[in-house]
Amino acid sequence: MRLPILAIAVGTLFATTALADPIEDRQAIMKERGQIMRTLGPIAQGRQPFDAATVLDALEQMNANAQKTDIAALFPEGSGSGDTEAAPAIWEDMAGFTEISDKFKADAAAALEAAPQDLEAFRAVFAPMASNCGSCHERFRLD
């Protein structure tokens, strides 16, 4: 009796994984990243007060978000059409796209490791992350 139940559970797990939608998955990651940037951006711009604990928490979230970005899984061949803002340039220049993603991962990890304790130190580690976002959007995102 246990074997058929186990077989059904394992089959369901594999079926669910096989039906994962890379467009929805990458949109969820980018939406989360945008929410984190809405915390960090105003602080970097001086529109919100600097609070080391808030910044560190957001940098931890950003690093986790960046590190779970798997380009191969999120941008497989054939996932460039449908409800997506991913530009065809991604698949035309996958190496360049991956390079920007890898740089973002490294910059997010470095920002977290720096654990900035004042606004000036935060701005120094935030700028490269924000720059990565901008350059990626310019080249690889549809308007």
C-alpha cells in the first residue's frame, strides 16, 4: 500500500517540476528584486534615512535573490515569447546576458559582505548593483 502512494507522490513532484513556467519564475524573481530596490534606492538617494539594520536586511534579501538566479533554467530556448518583457537579445547574446547576471551576483555578495554602516559606504556598494540593473534593462528588456 505504501509503495503506490510513494510512487504517486514522486510522480506528482516530477510532473510539477516539469510544468514549471520559466517566464513566471523569472518574473517572480524580478518582482522580488524590484521590491528590494524600492527599499534600497530611496536610501541611496537620500530620500529615506539611512538605517544600517534596514540596509543589511535588504542586502541579505538582494543577495539571496541574486544567487538563486539560474539563467539556464529561467531563460531556456523558446521562452522568449508570451507574457514577457525579455528581449530577443537575451538569446542572441546569451554570453553577454550571463556575464551581466554573474556580475550582479558578485556585486550583491560584495555589498552584503561589506555590511555598510553609513550612507557613504552604502552608496559605494549600491552603485554597482544599480548600474548592473540599468545596463541589463537597456540591453535585454523590452519597454
